[in-house]
Amino acid sequence: RIRSRFIASFFVCVCIILGLWFQGTTLMAGDPVVKQLETRLTQTPEDEKAEILLDLAHVYVYRPGANAKLITCASRALELAERLGDNNKKALALAYLGMASIVDNDQKAGLDYSYRALKLFRQLDDTQGMAQATVNVGVAHANLGDYDTAYGTLRRALSYIPGETRGR
């Protein structure tokens, strides 16, 4: 019963959270948006590259086989954000690294990155970020076989969604 409740909640959480975060477009290989971002990256001063790197990381989240590119972009963005003291970009980079680690089946690293992101998102009062980081934590626990913790964590992710979207 716990496992079936977990599976149902998991799919609801993932669909809702990704629906909030994903902006309705899937970018494919060779997409002009990717090329444009890569071009902007080469023409942008070092101190301003973190945002473009995070935009690229967002693209790579949704591209099968692009996990290595996601890690590269998010890692570089994290380094820049730390150097600049930009906690918004740091939190987002950590969340992307958490997702990438989970996809790479490194659940412990995924949990570490995701908990660090969650801490920053809480400080920033970013509920969408808190929801995504909490989903990452829940997925990592599920992948480790800890379904009770995963279930509770994914239910908690739902609490970060504004009331009017809950239950849709």
C-alpha cells in the first residue's frame, strides 16, 4: 500500500513541479536557441556568464543524453555564482547538479546538492525552487529504496505549491 501511494504521489509531484518549472517548450539538438545561448556565452564578460550557463543547463535537463553538458554548465555557473556571492544562481546551479547526479545514479551526491539548494532556496523564500529541490530529494530517496522517506518528502514538495494549483 505504501509503495502504490508513493508511486501515485511521485507522479503527481513530478508532473506538477516540472509543469511549473518547465516553460512549455522542448528544445532539440541543433535548436537555434541553444546555438544562440552558446554564441552569447562566448561574447559575454566572465562575471555575467552564470545566467547564460544556467539557461543552457535548463535546456540540457530536458535533452536525453545531455547530462554531461548539464553538469558542465551547472558546475561553471556554480563557480561563478560562488565567486560573485549570488545565492539565487548558486541555488539553481546546485539544484541542476542534484538532478544530474540523480540521473547519473549518484544518489548521495544528488542528496548533497539538493539539500544545499533547498537551504538556499529557503533563505531566498523561493517556493518553486524549494519544491524542485524537495522533489530531487524524494527521487533520490526512492532510488535508494527508502520509499517511506521518499513518499513523505514528495508530499512535502506539494506543500510548496500555491493553494490554487494544488489538486489540479
